[in-house]
Amino acid sequence: MQAIKKGGVNYKDPPLPPQQSRRLRRRTESFPGTSGRAGVDMTTGRICCLVLLTLGVLAAVVVLLVTLTQPKCGPQQYLHGAVAADTEICSNISRDILKRGGSAVDAAIAGLICTSVMNPQSSGLGGGVVFTIYNASTGTVEVINARETAPQGIPSNLLSGCARLPIGPQWIAVPGEIRGYEEAHKRYGRLPWKSLFEPTIELLSHPLVVSPVMDKIINHQNFSQVGRSLCPLICDGQKFLTSGKTFRWPALQKTLKILAENGATAFYEGQIGKALVEDIRKVGSVISMEDLKAYKAEVSSALNITLNKNTTVFSPPPPLGGAVLLFILKILEEYKFHEASLSTPKEKGETYHIIAEALKFGNMLKPEMKDPTFSEVKVSYCSAREY
Ligand SMILES: *[C@@H]1O[C@H](CO)[C@@H](O)[C@H](O)[C@H]1NC(C)=O
Ligand SMILES: *[C@@H]1O[C@H](CO)[C@@H](O)[C@H](O)[C@H]1NC(C)=O
Ligand SMILES: *[C@@H]1O[C@H](CO)[C@@H](O)[C@H](O)[C@H]1NC(C)=O
Ligand SMILES: *[C@@H]1O[C@H](CO)[C@@H](O)[C@H](O)[C@H]1NC(C)=O
Ligand SMILES: *[C@@H]1O[C@H](CO)[C@@H](O)[C@H](O)[C@H]1NC(C)=O
């Protein structure tokens, strides 16, 4: 997930968001001259006239204020907020959370819960999450790292099997997803936890459609063996479903209902965790209930660089890979690319070559992105010339 803009989380269309309509009301109420005490010794007719005049002025002021507080917005521009999930339906769910007064973090969590259903190959309760949260009023950025961690009982020789594709139950890590949502919601949530799950729980009352991406993954030959255990969910007979086919997922709906009602504890200490651990231990995972109970999301500040002396870029610190991206951007900054850098075939070739080289140097640094909990990591950026 990219930087989430915090504060001022509104939406495009009328009715006015609560803050704005409140502000409007306050301003009109305190408009001078509308006090009923204006004409104590006047005749009724004059009072009537004055009241009408006052109402007229008041109406004009309200119209003016509404006009002034509703800046114009062109097509594809968003006045109060925008959400980009990887499916339209999840973007809509997030947007609706904003419309109901939810914070950007509320919207992100609701969108992620939805994504775990619409694109289950990409995201889900068994995975991990990283939030990068921008506070617009202070200009500061906070990172919540809830990526998966290695279980206590991890076999010490596990990495020696790395030459082959690392597939199988021994590679399952301790899930962080729900603790991450919990931490983010505790810090920045505005709507009740439960309400973030409700739209997706409703979605699961209807059949789900296999997307082209999901089709590609579940029908890949590398998936056919490891994915067998998912057959009760996504197979028609012995064959995996293909794009456009539908399936139902009542067990996930039940799980989400329990999480909505009982919070992350149901996963990390309760019935869901117990069922999960039991299932995966049966096939050879070493994850235990103790691993789940000990799991904690980590909160830290973000790394940042300044580009062109005027743009600040933030990224999560190691063990996450953002420093590599910052390194690449810092190298490219020096070349001062602009429109003309792509204007002729020769310019284009040179520009792409430089970008490819920068990516290559960045890629070489990936093994340096160690986990600071276990190894020292030094992050510093140098210019292309220094490098
Ligand atoms: C942003 O930071 C300020 C100052 O620390 C804090 O009062 C405010 O609640 C923060 N905003 C959000 C949305 O958390
Ligand atoms: C998303 O919301 C838009 C605007 O309300 C609507 O037109 C569209 O049909 C919705 N899409 C889905 C998939 O629900
Ligand atoms: C599929 O497995 C083979 C052999 O283990 C591996 O070389 C290849 O990269 C895998 N393909 C994908 C898309 O993961
Ligand atoms: C950027 O990082 C530096 C440390 O490298 C830190 O001192 C500074 O406060 C950060 N800036 C912001 C806006 O977070
Ligand atoms: C930042 O600086 C660059 C290069 O000096 C300039 O092209 C760009 O317009 C500036 N951007 C802003 C937002 O000031």
C-alpha cells in the first residue's frame, strides 16, 4: 500500500461532509445583524420588512458560502478523496467507508478485507500488511509493519532447501494481517471495527467470480500439486475453475463474521487461530498457538529522501524494501529527465538504458535489506556520481 493521506478525508459529491456543513452553519449563525433584537420599538410592518431583508441577506450569504466552499473539480479529479483498490467493487467499498465519515485508514482496511475475497491469490488473513500513513497536519509519516514472521520452531536447515522453489507447509510464516489492521484501526480508525468487515461479509452472500488473474495462478502447473488441498473450494470435480466460473466461500464468511464481532483476538488467541494451527500442523507446518499469541505489529517512522529539493518521498524502513526504491530514485534524480529525454530514438535509448542500470544497481542491494531485529542494516543514499 502506498502513502495514505490522513486528515481531510472527504468525498466529491453533495451532501457536504460533516465538518464542512458544520463550519457553514457556524458561520451563518454568527452573521451580524440577524439577531432578533434588532427592532424592538418598530412597527410590525417595518419589523416584517427588516426580517425579510435580513432573511434575504442571510440567503445570499449562505449561497455565497456554499459557492466559495465548493471549489470546482474537473472530470477525473477528486476534491475530497479517492481510493484505488485492484477491483472496482473494493474501491467502491472503500469509497463508501469514506462517505460514511470513515478515516483513510478505515477505508484502506475495508478495501483490503474486500481484496482478500476478490483477489484471494494476492491478499488475505494468512498474509501480512504494511501501512504507510501520512499525517497531513504534521507532515509526518508512520509505518505499521505487520508482515509475517518466522515461527519459533523453524527448522534450522530450512534455507539450505532454497535452491528449489520454496514451496510447501514448512515455509508458512506467522500471519500478521489482522494484527496489522487492529493496530492501524486502534491508532487511526473512526468507524467501528465491525463496520469495516460488513460490506465484504455481504459480498460473500453471493457467488464469487474467478478473475483472469486468479485463473492464471490456480491453473499454473506449479500450483497444481500444492493447490490440491484447495479443491473443495475452487475445483469443479478434479479440475481447477477457470476465468468467469463462480464459487461460494461460506467458511470465509463465517470467519469474517467472527473477526468482525470478536476482533483480532479471535484469530491470535481464539477459535480461528486454533483451527488454523491444527490444519497446517497436520500437513507439516511448525507454527504453534504460542507463535500466534506472541505476534505483534511494529510501529516505526519512515525513511525519507528529498528529490529536486522540493519533493519528499517516504518509504517503510528495512526489513521492507523501500530503501532500494529510494536509492534508485536518488540515482535517477541526477539525470534530470524531462520530456525531451524521450523525444528522439537516441534520447529514448539513453534514458531507458540509464533507468535499467539504476534498477540493476538497486536490485544488487536487495540482499542488504536485512531485518534490523537480527542484523545491523545501514541505510544511506549517495548520488550517482558518488556511486
Ligand atoms: C496528526 O498529528 C497530530 C499531532 O500529533 C494529531 O493531533 C492528529 O490526531 C494526527 N492526525 C491523525 C489523523 O491521526
Ligand atoms: C461502483 O460505484 C459506481 C458509482 O456509484 C457505480 O456506477 C458502479 O456500478 C459500482 N461498481 C461496482 C462493481 O459495484
Ligand atoms: C515453476 O516451477 C519451476 C521449477 O521449479 C520454476 O523454475 C519456475 O520459475 C516456476 N514458475 C513460476 C511462475 O513460479
Ligand atoms: C527525514 O529523515 C530524517 C532522518 O534521515 C529525519 O531527521 C527527518 O525528520 C525526516 N523528515 C520527515 C519529514 O519525516
Ligand atoms: C520541483 O523542482 C523541479 C526541478 O527544479 C521542477 O521542475 C518542478 O516543477 C518543481 N516542483 C514543484 C512542485 O515545485
